[in-house]
Amino acid sequence: MRSIYNILVILIVTGSLFSCQNNKNPNYQFMPNMYYPVSYETYGEYDIFENGQSAMLPVKGTIPRGWAPYEYENTPDGLNSARTGLKNPLPITEENLAEGQKLFGYYCAVCHGAKGDGQ
């Protein structure tokens, strides 16, 4: 009878110790900000910063967040205006075409396909 009582007590104590254990979410955290940091995205928009962005300023010569580079509307008339008003700044040479094909293969063909047909 005494040994059954001891086994029962050991099982209850062991069960109560391990029933509250969760490796994914510990019962206590010494420094919770180390587990769940409060951080800002580098290029995110935030109202608390003076420039509307995080502490990093855009690199000189890049397009700032929120600025549209073209003043053309997203309409058929805007498309026709863009076709007549925008010109390619690079001359059409074999070197530029080869470089463009190489860059398209690196960055665009993964989604758009090697021929640009989306396959």
C-alpha cells in the first residue's frame, strides 16, 4: 500500500511539473524585448519620424517613398501621352541589348518566362 501511494505521488508531481512546460512559449522571459523586439522596417513609412520614414534616408539619386516618377494618368490618354513623351535614354546598340537580355534573364524571366510570355 505504501509503494502505491509513493508511485501515485511521484506521478502527480511529475505530471504537474511537465504539464506546464512549453518549449515554444516559455513560462517566463528575463528580457521580453530580446524575444519580441520592437523594431522598424528600414524603408517603412512611420508618422513618428520627421521625414516620414525610419532613421535611414533614401540614397541620393533614388526615388523617395510616395513620389511618382511620371506625371501620366493610368488611362488610355495617359498611355498615349507617355508613348509620345517618354524616350529611352540608352541608344539601341548590340551591347545594350545584350546587357538588357542578361538582366531580364536574372530578374524578370523567373516570373515572366524567357520569352516574356509568362510561361
